[in-house]
Amino acid sequence: MEKIKINFHHGGAVAQIIMENGKGNVIDSGMMAELMIAFEDFKSMAELKLITFEGAGKHFSFGASVEEHQKDQAAGMIHSFHNMFMKLKELAIPTLAKINGQCLGGGMELAIMCNFLFAEKTSKFSQPEIILGVFPPPASIILAEKIGLAKAEEIIITGMTFTGEEGKAFGLINDVFNDTIELEEGVNKFIVHHILPKSASSLRYAVMASRVKFNRLLEEYLPVLEEMYVKELMNTRDANEGINSFLEKRKPIWSNY
């Protein structure tokens, strides 16, 4: 079963990726494999000026698969997830997230990895990993670079939920629209006015230039956080309790170690 759909628009200048994996468009190993194949294909498309991400149905994504975060699968899952971010970094093709509904966890991390974020006003964002006793490695780096350390800490340490309008107010979201129809129209207008008139090769250099520090931080610190997650966090009782309690649909019983 295919978990992503890819359409090309504007004469092949824009690749539209639609995540299709049930109600919440969960990013599992199957979807990640399909995304990595698509990213590899994009490498040879010299005319490609933009990659857009969106979720099928009412939500962008509920996040990465919690089932695959269990201790025996966590190392492989986290490594594959992080490889997606490294591949997007290497492509240096501008990226845009078009967000409606819920954008949570690993779904939010994919969205904030993009250069541009557009949302409808009822959208909800959160990095709720702490509620499950874990933390979000990519967001731990990306959010501080995009919106500053103070707000990034609040989002990551508390697991707070915020709206698209709130995200725009603190600089994470480029623009917010009243509904999905206006979102679609607004994104298309942005693409036509700000992306299509540019050189595809020059856009890639602009992405590399604007992210010269950002990319270095990902390269240096994402492997550090991956090791911390797999070798330290997942050896605590509470991280496993948090994941298991979620899967068992019960409240976690913390031991604080």
C-alpha cells in the first residue's frame, strides 16, 4: 500500500507530496522508505524549484509511529527518521509545508524542517513527546534556530499545544488562512509570485546559504541527540513506561528514573 502520493505542477517545477496513511497520516517506516525514494528521485530533477508537503484528509500528521518507538525498534526508527532530514538538507531544494488540522510530534518536525510553513487558522501544533516520557531530537535543534531558545524550550519541555495563529505570532508560521480553500489559494499565489520566477539552481544555493549555520548544527548535533535517545533515554524505565502506556491507552505511572 502506497503511503504517499506525488503530483507535479507548474510544468514540473513543483513536487507535491501528499501523506496518506490513515486518519492521522502517521509517519511510519513504510512512509519513510517511500519518502526517501522520492527524495532520491528529486536529485536528478534540475527543473524542480519547490517540494510541498501536506496530509490527506483533515490532518497534516499525528507524527511518527509510536509503535515503532518501542525499545526494540527505537534505534532503527530514529535513525531512519533522521536520515530523512539529512536527505532534505542535502537536496537543498526549497520546501513548503501546507498544514491543516493537527500537526504533531514527528509531523511537526517534518513541517518545521521546511523553509516555509503555511497553515489554516484552526490547525494545532505540538511536540508532545515529553508526555510519553521522551523528547524530539530534530525539533530540539530546529525550533531554537527558527524561533529562539526561550520559546523552543517552552514547546519542547512542556509539550504545549499552540494554534497556527499563535505560531505566526512568534515567527514559526509564514502565514495563516481562514480555511483550507484559502490556504490552497494563498500557497499557490505565493508559489507563482515568489518561487516560479526564480532559477531552480539559484534557489538551491539560496537555501544552502541561508542555512549554512542551521545545516552545520544538524550535522553536528542530531547524531549526538540520536545517541542520547537510543543509548540513554530508552534505557530508563519511564521512557518505556510512557510509550507502553500510550499504546495501552492508560495513564503512565512514573518512577522518575
